[in-house]
Amino acid sequence: MNQSIAPNRENERFQRGWDKLREIDGEAGERVVEALADIAPDFARYLIEFPFGDIYSRPQLDLKSREIAVVAALTALGNAAPQLKVHIHGALNVGCSREEVIEVVMQMAVYAGFPAALNGLFAAREVFAERDAAEAVE
Amino acid sequence: MNQSIAPNRENERFQRGWDKLREIDGEAGERVVEALADIAPDFARYLIEFPFGDIYSRPQLDLKSREIAVVAALTALGNAAPQLKVHIHGALNVGCSREEVIEVVMQMAVYAGFPAALNGLFAAREVFAERDAAEAVE
Amino acid sequence: MNQSIAPNRENERFQRGWDKLREIDGEAGERVVEALADIAPDFARYLIEFPFGDIYSRPQLDLKSREIAVVAALTALGNAAPQLKVHIHGALNVGCSREEVIEVVMQMAVYAGFPAALNGLFAAREVFAERDAAEAVE
Amino acid sequence: MNQSIAPNRENERFQRGWDKLREIDGEAGERVVEALADIAPDFARYLIEFPFGDIYSRPQLDLKSREIAVVAALTALGNAAPQLKVHIHGALNVGCSREEVIEVVMQMAVYAGFPAALNGLFAAREVFAERDAAEAVE
Amino acid sequence: MNQSIAPNRENERFQRGWDKLREIDGEAGERVVEALADIAPDFARYLIEFPFGDIYSRPQLDLKSREIAVVAALTALGNAAPQLKVHIHGALNVGCSREEVIEVVMQMAVYAGFPAALNGLFAAREVFAERDAAEAVE
Amino acid sequence: MNQSIAPNRENERFQRGWDKLREIDGEAGERVVEALADIAPDFARYLIEFPFGDIYSRPQLDLKSREIAVVAALTALGNAAPQLKVHIHGALNVGCSREEVIEVVMQMAVYAGFPAALNGLFAAREVFAERDAAEAVE
């Protein structure tokens, strides 16, 4: 791992968070972290330590449910399309089916309106296409 | 059921929605519907038919996951406290534990900030108190 | 008019705005202005000059359409209930029927979700009750 | 019409909605529906049935007012630019002038701020350019 | 400090955060923390550790600027009135004048609209009244 | 200055606003104004008169604090990326350091979530790159 992102690797929260980030997001999450290295490396560290080291590592809720929650929230908010895509990937990585992801996004038409749900469906379509393309080259 | 809310009771979507509303929200959901009877009875009908008759009745996603999704979304949006409370009740009614509800709300601190999560936790506390009071009188 | 709110009464924009505010909102709008007199009198002046003196005075769109637009937007935003109520009053004052107001609010279920529309309908109900009570004492 | 989108063509709500969608949005609306055919055909059906079959078909509010309401709401929300463009087209299709559309968007500076209104004006400009280009080739 | 909120008092981030919370919010901030003790004590800990222990403790930006930023953001978001009040108190505690707070809130009329600014001004007025009442009993 | 944007140049608010716009935003702000000339010239005038002529010209809060407030608010709102970039430029123009801008944006993770802060950091990076490129050609 890039040393400038991880100045203090014996930090228990950081290590736990890094492992959780890799488990859920694979390389997509790592790329977001590296994108921050030149502009706000401290923020990359916080991103790993708090969301992943503290919250996602908590055992009281399973990862599938956590990713369903995030996909729902980001679809409803409608202003974070890049992160919504990262989490649709994450949901699929931890065991949600494409059908389940689509159901969560569609359901947001009830709580945030049809535009929010439509834009979430278009984000899901991009994610599915990226995954199909990645599988095609394996 | 109040006839003015259900002008066309043989409507398959309405009946399916009414049954689903009762399954998830029990009487809390029925009270919202009745509150609309004098001002917008057609909207009460749409509320039963589309969210419950169409969306919640879909089998591709279980009710626990659906309520987790809504609690997350409404916590993140932060502007629908009454409906968030109805759905925290709903989540508990369909099998989520209080601990799981708290986890979903806390997780929203990552996606919508600490104020949104705090206000969601305060809503959850009100719901728990209502349920404790209701059980106390049984 | 309170001199502290209108330091420069020969200001054309202010006078035009004051007249427009009274035309649309009657006394409800004036009360909002007076509520600001002790904490931010300059802001009361801006409120009269820009929204009412500049925007609402423009002839290219009629007042009924303008109030429909505001009721829709504030219902969708879901975080400005006091102002939504002022504008439901305003819509009724400039010629919208209660039925038309209800239609606009219900339509927002499509664009901002059912919670936003529900909360808008509850605000409308409060406004109708206030107007019924006011008429009862006349 | 594509059979996969309309499995049950004798559905009264669907047919009414399809006709209303074509009346307001012409081909732009149909394209959104077809874009969903591969990822969420059921959602395309809901989109036609509820917003258009149920809400837009209601006679209590005219289509011009309905499109003014949507343009206002989506400008204020600021997170649904594609749908805002579809509805600016819709507003023009049902009889609003370009001047009236611009007025509605500008007015949103008062209720959602200048950035929201600016981005709405830029969306309107794109729509006007699309329409000018389409007319140029006729 | 309540032991149930601070299970690990030698935690450097927690101690730093607790001191910073007291410096900015005095007792108002402590009360929010205690309010969580029964429902989500872990969240109270995160609230102290990340926002205060990590972010507010950073020296690269002064506390006055930080509180100006929060008052602006919460006014613009318009859906977190309790937290906006806590931070208006915080801004005044760290050296902002009442006049400066009012300026920040008024400025949000440009970026989030007049309703958001109005509701922020009403929150500020409540805070000023609370502080005047507190001083009166000293 | 283009006469169609400034029909009434002796207007005190307009002149004051135009000078303030140039002081804060330099040419970036002027370009936004000119972009409106063909579609809504009146709105360009309002943009100069109210935000800049009225609000930004007020002496009770310094420009650095005002730009910190806007960068915070637009980062939190998350739906006005173009305007956020204009104001990051503005903050740097009036004396904020790049480090201070990054701090404000990072802090928004606490109040609007990590996605909002991330997208704000990416906007800041674009602005820094634009400024580095501009300096390179001088």
C-alpha cells in the first residue's frame, strides 16, 4: 500500500478499514483512495478509518444489508452518482444479485420520486456494463 | 374499510396493496390513509395501489431489506421525519431488530452526515418509546 | 409601514415589492416581514425588493402560475413547511382553487416521492383549516 | 409498441398513460421508456401507468400548469437535469412559451438559490437549441 | 465523564475530541452526547472522535472559519434545525459576533433560497434569546 | 461592458455589484454573466445586482469568510458543481489558501457525508489544475 496514504500502518482502525474496503469494493474503492493522494491524503486516511474501520466493520449488520442501505440512500439523494456506482459494485461484490439491486433502486421512486429512481437505474446499467466488459476480457 | 377510500374494492392492485400495508405497517399505516380521507382521498388510493400494491408486493426483494432501504433513504433525506418513524415501526414489524435499525441509521452518518444520522436516531428513540408504552398497556 | 423596515420609501423596487407582497400574501406576508424587524431588518428589505419587487412584478408570467410553481417547488424540497403554507395561502389568494392546490401537491409524489407529497398535503390541510376558521369569525 | 414493455395492453391505466405520455413528451418520453426495456421493463410500465395514467390524466389541473409545476420542482431540486430537460420540452409541447419557461426557472432563484436557477437556465438553453436544430432539418 | 460513553478514555482521539467539543460547544454539545447514551452510545463516541477529534482539531483552519462553514452549510441544507442551533451557539462561543452569524445566514439566500435563509434567521433568533435568558439569570 | 447586459449603467446597485463580481471572480464570473446574455439577460442583471450589489458588498463580513461560507454550502448541497468551482476560484482570489479550501471541503464530510466532500475535493482539484495551467502560460 502507498506509504503516503498509510503513514501509520500499525493503526488498528486503518488496517481493519483497509481490509474491509478491499473486501467490499475491491479495486474500485482503492482507486478512489489513490485519487485523493495528491490533493488530500489525510482525507483518504479518514475515509478508510471511519466509514470502513469503524462503521462497516461493525458486526451488528451484515454487509449485504449495509450495501442495500447505501444504494437506497445515494439513489434517493440523487447528487452522488460516482459514489452510487461504487456502491452498486459493492452490493454485487458482497452477494446482492443484479435483480435485488434493481429492486432497491426502483423502490426509491416511492421515497424520492421517479427521476431519482431513473437516474439510479441508469447508473446501475453502467455498472452492469462495466462488469460484463471486465468479465469478457478475463 | 372506509368506502370513500376504496371506491373500487375489486381492484386487484388496491386489495393487494391494502393487505401489504397492513402486513408491514399495521395500524400506523392505516391511520395515514385515513388522515387523507377528507383532503385527498384519491391520493390515499394511489398510496395503497402504487407503493404497496405494485412495489412492496414484488417478491424479488424481501420485506426486511425493503424496510432497511427506506429507513436509510429517509434518514439520509432528513426532511420526512413522520414517514421515517412509520418505517422504523415497519422495519421492526417485519423482523428487523432494534439494533439493526440503529445500525442502518448510524451508517447514514457516512453518506448524509452526522446531523441526518442524529435526527434519525432521535426518531428511532421516539419509536422505541412508543412501542414500549404500547406493550406496557397490553 | 414600519419605518425601520422601509428606510428608503421612495425606492421604486421596494414600493413595487410591498404592493405585490400585499396583493399575493395579504397580511401573512407582512407578518413574516415584521418578524424580521428586530433580527435582520435589511433582510426584510431584500425580501420585499428582490422576490416581490423584481421577480413577482414581472408581467411575463401570471401570478397563478407563479404560485403553482412555488407550491410545487417547496413541496418537492420538503424542508420549508412554514413558507409552503404561506404560498398555499398565496395560491388561493390569487385565484387557485383548493382542488388545484391539492393537484399540484399530489403531482409532486412523482418528482420528489410520496413523503414530500404527504407532508405537502398536511400543510395544505392546515392552511384550509386556518382559512375556514378565519371565515367563521367574519 | 414494444410488447416487452406492454405485456398487458388492454390495461386501461397503461393505455391512458401511454397516450398521455405521447401527448406531452412526444418521442422524448418514449425514448426514456425504451431505455429501460433491457434493465427494468417493469419500471417502464410503472412510469407509464402511475405518473401518466393516474396523475397526468387527472382533469382537475391543466397540462400547462402541470408542466410549470414540474419544471419548477426539478429546477429547485437541482439533481435531475436529464428529466428537467424532458419536462422543458414537455412544457413547450403543451403550450408554454419559451419566455414562460424562462420565467419559471428564474423564479426558482428565490426558492432554491441562484445556482439552481442558473443550472435550470443552462438546461433550457440546451433544450431550445435542440428544438431549433430539429426545426432546421424539417 | 459518563463511563458508558467513554469506554476507552486513554484513546487519544477521544480525549482530543472531548476537549475540542467542550471548547466549541460547551455544555450544549455535551448534552447531545448524553442524549445518545441510552440509544447509541457507540455513535456518541464516533461523534466525539471523528468530527471533533479528527476534523475540528486540525490546525490548518481556525475555529471561527470552521463554524462559519457549518452555519452556512446547515442553513443551506435546511433540514437540520437542531444542529444548526448548536452551531450558531458554537460560532458565538468561538468569537463570531451575532452580526457575523446573521450575515452568513442571510448570504445563504443567494445559494439555497430565501426560505432556507429565513428559517436560519429564525433559528438564530431562538439562539440569541436562549443566550440572553441565560445571561439574565447569571 | 456589453450594453445588453447593462441597460441602466447608472444603477448604483448594478455598478457596485459589477465591481464586486470582478473583485471576487475576475473573468470567471464575467463569463457566467455573458453566458446568460442570449437566454435571460434580465437574470444576469439580477445576479449582479442582488448577490453582488446587495449581499457581497455588505461590510459586516469579510470576503474570505463569505467565500468559505459558499464553498461549504455548495459542497454540502452537492448539486451545483459548476458554481462550486467558480467559488473555489473566488475563495483563492480573495486570499484563502488551497489548504484552507481543502479543509472547508473535508469538514463537510461531517455535515453532508463523505460523497459530498469527495465530490467537492474533486472539484477543487480541477480548479487547482486550471489555475496551474493558467500560470504556466503566463
